[in-house]
Amino acid sequence: MLQVTKRNLLAVAAAGAIALAAQPASAQSAQPITIGFGMALTGPLAANGKQALLGMKLWEEEVNAKGGLLGRPVKLVYYDDQSNPSTVPGIYTKLIDVDKVNLVVSGYATNMVAPALPVVMQKNKLFPSLFALDANHEFKYPKYFSVLPTGPETKTSFTEGFFEAGLKQNPKPTTVALAAEDAEFSRNACEGARENAKKANLKIVYDRSYPPSTTDYTPIVRALQAANADLVVICSYPLSSVGMVQTINELNYKPKMIGGAMVGLQATVFKQRLGAKLNGIVNYETWVPTEKLMAPARAFFDKYQARAGAEGVDPIGYYLGGWGYAYLSVLGQAIEGAKSIEDDKVADYFRKNTFKTIMGDWSYGPGGEWTKSSIMQVQYHDIKEGETWRGMNYQTVLSPAGQKTGDVIYPYEKAK
């Protein structure tokens, strides 16, 4: 009886050893590489933040299934920033001083990145950021690296294609109106729009901001109507983007062209809410599912969309899901390339190399911005009830030339 038990124990031990050996090296390591960040999981930015997080988690799972980085598993450590900039400094202080994470990255959006930067700089940490417009302009922090396809001309890039499409029309537009939410991103984007308008010799007939707490957009749209500009650029965050589109439709406002830098319209939840009210709007995009762009990303989006329902996130993930994955994939490439998790060594790799991702390839120039812009302008059209938002039938890429799929419908009312 004793021999049988012993044999059984030896068999179990041997089976366990074989199973353990079959696991990737990451599963056997007791010291994960920890990557810390805040993310908008509640509040007005959550529709985008949650899809970014799923993309990041899929990267984490994939890397660990392959054995981790530098022979160690990867672990994401994150907190909900509630879409509230005031929570951000405390989150990053805790991540660095209490959790003692190896590396930090930003959460989603300019408004959340800007308040993190002073904390990260004080701690001398590497800081990749996700969708932050010109956040490093004042700081000039050498270990900052942006994941946003604006190129070196950050502020003007968001509306450059908008003005380009408008100025090709005959007769050419002569006037422009600018309406901006008083927040970090929209102030930066509107500053770029102002610069683009001046380059085009357009007369600015309206240029005002409104508070993020605004809920009634009627006075703003009425003022825009009174200004009677040919082109109207709106720089806004998700809730005011939705509010502005709804009010533009309610008041039957029809300038020659309208849109520009409206965050939120890219997310499925807001597209579903607005539906045909989006028809005619011209707005920025960072990625669309053309055959060319989908080719390297298809496997990822298949995984993302299979998981989205259970995770309660954007069902398609085209705006931030893919970028969340690509965001951490460049960090992973830099860690493996530098053969280190030391901030200085990883930062040096970021500066000197080109990164290849499912969302495209890029390299870094001054200020941690991309060396080349790939920001698009698209126009929504022919949206009907039951639209699935998965293809290109309802949107046309107007710019850049290499991604263009058609011409603008002008004036705006022709697309209504």
C-alpha cells in the first residue's frame, strides 16, 4: 500500500513538472514587470477609455501567453480616473510611490495626460501618452512619447484636412467660425484651427469658447447662425460634441461645412445615439476600416469584438481599442529592444527606432511627437436606421491623399 501511494505521488509530481514545463516562462516568474496608469472607466470619457483598456488587456494576455517580456510576465496596474483631471496626480503618485510599478503610461485623453506630466517628471519616469494633443508643448519633457498620429505640427493637424476640403470648393469660402469647449484638448485644437484659418486668409467672424458644464447648446448655435460663416469648426469633448450635433439639427443650422475636431463622434455609442443627425458632418479620425488599414489589424479586432460584449465596452473598438493595443505594443517593443525596463534606456530606444503596429508604423521626433501625421478627415453621409457602423458605407475619407476614398459633399445641406 505504501509503495502504491509513493508511485502515485511520484506520478503526480512528474505530471505536475511536465505541465509546469509546458507553460511559458512568464507563468513561472514571481516578479512581473508592472505597468501602471489611470484610465477613464467612468464619467464622460469612459466610452473611449474602456475600449482602450480592453485593447491593453488583450496585449497583456498575448504577451504573457508568449512568455512575457525579458523572460518575465507583464502585469497592468490601473485605477479609474473618473474622467476627472483632479484625480490624476494622486493616482500617479500612488502608482510610483506606493505600488512601486516598474513603468507608467498615461490614461486616455489630453485632459488626463496634462495633470500627470508634472508628477511623472518629478519622478524622472518614462511617459508614453495615449491621445494627448500637444500635452508636452510647455513641459518639453525628454522622456515623453505620444501615441497620437498628429505629426510634428500637432495643433494644426486636427483641422488641416477640414480646411483643405473646404478651400477646394468653388466659390471658395471666405469666412469661418470657431466654437471650442474650454478644456485642454479643445483649446489646443482650436488654436490650431485659428492658425489654419489665418494661413488660408479666411476671415474669422466668430471665435468663442464655452464651459465644459454646458448643457444647453441653443445659445451657441444661435450665435453661430447669426455670424453666418461659410465654414464652422467645433472643437469639443464627447458630451458637448453630441449636444452640438443634436442642436445643429434641431435648429436646422446649415453652414457650407461644419465639424473639425469633435471628440466622441468616433465612438459607437455616440454614433448610435445620433444616427442620421451625423449626415454631412466633417470630422477628424485616426483610423477607419478600409481594406488597406484593416489588413494588419483584422485578427486583433476579431478578438476584441468577441470579448467586447462580456466586458461591456464599445462593441467595435475602431477608435480606441486598436490604439490601446498598439500603445502598449510599442512599449513592449522598446523594452525588448533596450533589453531593459530602466526608464532612461527604454526612452533612448523610443527616440532612435521606428515602431511597427497593427495601427500603422511611426517614429518619434522633437517633443516626443510623431515625425509624420496620419490624422484623417472623414464625412458622414447616407446614414439610415439600423446602421452597424462596421464598414465604410457611411463615411468617406477626405484626407490625407494616401487614404482618400472620395470627395466632400458640399455644401453641408446636400448630405442631409
